[in-house]
Amino acid sequence: MNTTGFTSLNITIPKGFRAETPPGGALITRADLWWDTPSPGTLYGYVTFTANVTDPSNKVDVFANIGGTTAILRDMPVNYAEGATTSIKSPFGANPERANLTLPTATANGNLSLHNLPDTITNVTVSIGEYVKNPATAGDYVFVADGVSETVHIAAPVPVPEFNIFGLLALVGILSVVIAFATLRRGK
């Protein structure tokens, strides 16, 4: 996302999207950030959110490298349940809150609210891991960032054939007949 700059941002997450609890040590998301400052000019940094190794279902570790200065916040509480809200804190200083994430449910939208950012961000790239899941129903889903809408089309998942014991037995029976017939013909 390229912008003219912001220090706060409100994003609506459409209903139906969900989160899964990652295994310990898994990278959940990474945000690469650029912003303009009076000196030394354009500043670059990144922040990663990784599932806590000892308690991945309830905690994340936040690492930041902003212009070469690094900080880490271990054991930040997180909740992956539908509709749950997580307060996202900065690993720098007294851990001020920088964002709130409310996950959507099957029937209600969620929200990501970035606020109290110390400088004007002009470019953001967010890489989200495999622990964010698309809605189960195909269709168009509308994200809204500070009043600007963007529609995302989610395609229907490819159905995977289901096998039960009767189907498996029928398949084995059919293959047995084919093999027996092929063996008989080969013997002549």
C-alpha cells in the first residue's frame, strides 16, 4: 500500500475470514514499513509476529528493526478465536498500544485499527502466513480502509473426493476384476 502518509488507519475485515493457531516458532506475519522523516530522509523498518515457542495458542513474540535499531517483545497475549480482540503493542519502550485486531466471525465483520503511530508511514507491505484462512463460501468480499473499499474475489475451494469404506471396497472389487481379466487374457 502506497499512501501520502498516515499515523492511524482503520481497516474492516469482512465476515467469514478466520485465523488458525500456528505451531510454536511459526512466522505469522511480517510488515515492511517506509516513512519520510526530516532527517535522514526515507526510513525503512520491519516488524515480525511469530508464534511463541512455549505457548503458541496464547502468545506471540514481536520483533522490530526500525532503521537498524532492534527490539523484541516476548509473550504478547493473542486470541485466535472468532470475534476475539487482541491489543498489539510496540516492542520499543514502555510497550504502548499501536493497534487493535478484532477477528471477524461467520456473521460479523472484524477490524484492524492502527493508531498512535509515531511517524507518518508512506508505504506498507504486509506478508501474512498460512494461518489466515479464507471464507468457506465463494464470493466477493469487501475490505474498507478509512472509507476506501476494495473488493476481493474468493474462489470456491476445489472439492476433494471423499472415500468411505463402501466406496473403497467397490474400488478394490473393480480393480480385482480388471486384474483377473487382464491376467486371463494374457494367459491365452
